[in-house]
Amino acid sequence: MNFSVIGLQWGDEGKGKIVDYISGNCAAVVRFNGGSNAGHTVVKDGKKYVFHLLPSGAARGKEMILASGVAVDPIILSEEIGKVSGKILIDSRCSVVTPYDKKLDEIIEEKRGSLALGTTRRGIGPSYAMRALRLEPRVCDILANDFNFEALATFYDMMHINGNLQEWIEYSRNVLKGIEGDSGARVVELNEKGEEVVFEGSQGSLLDIMHGSYPYVTSSHTLSTYIPLSLGLSKDIIGDTIGVMKCYATRVGSGPFPSEEKGVLAEEIRRIGNEYGATTGRARRIGWLDFVSLKYAVRMNGVKEVAITKVDVLSKIRQLKICRSYSVDGEEISDFFKAIPRLDDAKAELEEMDSLHGYDFSIGMKGALKKLIELIEEELKVSVRLVSYGEERSETFELSR
Ligand code: IMP
Ligand code: MG
């Protein structure tokens, strides 16, 4: 059966490592949302691989598929193609990110001033917007050579963004030629042969454009329910969804973050966890495990099993806090939906847990670690399937079903 790997927080949960860990028997890894704003890190034999557009299965030489909901930047794609050996299929219906989109991303961010979203400036938001305006070329439009770029150029001209696209079009055609096709049909074909595929989510559930902390969100859908739509298949294709959650929280870019920790302790966690954006190098903001938002993410994705990541980081700090409710203007809220309109004012009610400081992972899962896992299972009504305590594949506990 196929399965999907979805981030339950604000992105950077460690999905790359989990996809790499569980995709061993799978024929292909599929990306279905976002674009080169993503940064998926996989470490293999001490070597670090970061992919922005290709799925993490790239590190295992798997077939890599981009479904039609991905916004494809031919320049980044070309760079990444040069680093991998597996077969690549890009859906012909994917939108193609143009140089104009990247300029617009920058201009909008500048204009927002102190209210900037902190986007990755990869042009992903403008590309989806141009798609909705029916101005953006798709992969098949670039290849067919009969797309009317006039309308797009006229629109951008109004924003004082211009420049000749001809050279870029030629370049993009060369990159995309021969690797385009029908992602849904390919997944069905593999399944009919008895092969499984993994769907790899990008960003996190709380950054979903519809259900996240709007406007501080990304520009696409990040939830498991976007998988069938992106492939042009029915909902049955998703299989089981594994939710990935870090044992603390991070957020890169602006926006509300109720369980945020600042100061020396946050700096320590950032340093130990190496919490710097894989795409922009920005320092990630640090916070504690937040069950209010996790419950919401678990429900939206239909998650029954989770993978917990970066537990080793907790073994190097002296404190461990969690949050089960927010205080919003004196009111206690434990339903994330109710907090959404007032998320800026929501403060996590933090509870101290037994710290994992000095934990020796060679003893397996005992004491404070076992207690934390039990709390997660109880609060989220899920089974913990994987516990990751390091970057390498071998640094993972697998719990039997
Ligand atoms: P955009 O997706 O570049 O438009 O950025 C919108 C918001 O999503 C910003 O806060 C980004 O930092 C955040 N974001 C986008 N991609 C990722 C990701 O892969 N991990 C974490 N945050 C992301
Ligand atoms: Mg990332």
C-alpha cells in the first residue's frame, strides 16, 4: 500500500529523514505541493543532501515524481537533476515558476515592511497566484512552444516587472524535455505492478494556505488531502498517513507561534538542533511541543501513526516543556480552530516535564523518554511508530504496530 509523510507543525519536522528511512521498499517518492521553497535534508553515510524540488527519495536512487500541484522552477530542477541518478517524471500540468514571479515575491515582501511574511523569495506564491489568474505557463505549455506569454508579460508590466523571457523559455524547454508526463497514471501503473509509492509532504500542516495561520502561511496546500487532487486521482490513492513531528517546535519566517521560547534557552536549542533554514539559512524560531496545534493537524490529515524526530536534542538540554492550552486575553483555549482569529495574542500555557538531559539512547526507550512517548500517544490518540534520535538512518527506534 502507498503511504504519505506529512509535517504536523510549521515545516522542518524532519520529513526528509523519515521519508528516507521508510522508503526502502518503495518504487518511487512523489512530491505533490509547494516548490523550491522547501528544503529537505537527508544524511547518508555522513554526507548531507539537501533537496528543494526533488523528493527525498533522490538520496536512495528511487524514481522521483513531481505531481501537478508542484510549482516547478527549471533552474533549481536542472541543478538538482545533476546530483541524482534515479528516473525523474514531472507532471505536464505543473505550473512553471518564471523569473517574473521571483521579482514579484521580493517586491511584495519589501512593500509589506514590518508585516512581511518572511517568504523564501523563491517566487512560489506569485506562481500559484498567476496560475489562478490563468496567466502562468504549465510544463506542457513551455514544451508546446505556442503559449501566449503576452498576457503574463502585460500583467507584470503593470507591476514594473519586465524583461525578455525568450532565453529563459529556451533554457526551460531543454530542462523539461523528455521528463514530462502524467504523474497520476505513473503511480497507478506502479501500483498495478504491485509496487508502492511514498507521497512526501512539503512545509507543514500549520502553513497550509487554507487551514493554517493565514496570512503567515505558504501558498499551497500542505495536507494529505491535497495528494489525490495533485495527482488527479481519487482519495484512495493516499494510503496511510504518517505524521512527522519534532519533539519541540520551530518556525522560520514571521507569524504567530504561541509556544515560542526566546532567550538563552532558545539559542541553546537552536545551536544543538542546528535549527537554521535549509533553503534560506535563516535562524529558525524555537518553541515547545504544542498539543493544541498538533491535535488540529492530526485531525486534518487523518493521522493514526506518527514519527517523532530530534529527540537527541532534548537529551542535551536541561528543560522540557509542553503545552496543552493557550491563554488568549485571559480565556483558556485548547481548540486550535477557536484560536485562529486571535492567534497573535495566544500564549501557550507551558507545563514542565521530566527532562531527558543526559539520556543514553543505547538503553532503548525507558524513563523520561517513554513517558514523553506515552503522553504523545494519549494526547493525540495516535501510535508512535518511529522515534528518531540522530541524522543517520541507524539512529531510529522502530516500534512494532
Ligand atoms: P513561501 O512559501 O516562500 O511563500 O513562504 C511563506 C512562509 O512559509 C514563510 O514563513 C516561509 O519561511 C515558510 N516556508 C516555506 N517553505 C518552508 C519550508 O519548507 N519549511 C519551513 N517553512 C517554510
Ligand atoms: Mg525544511
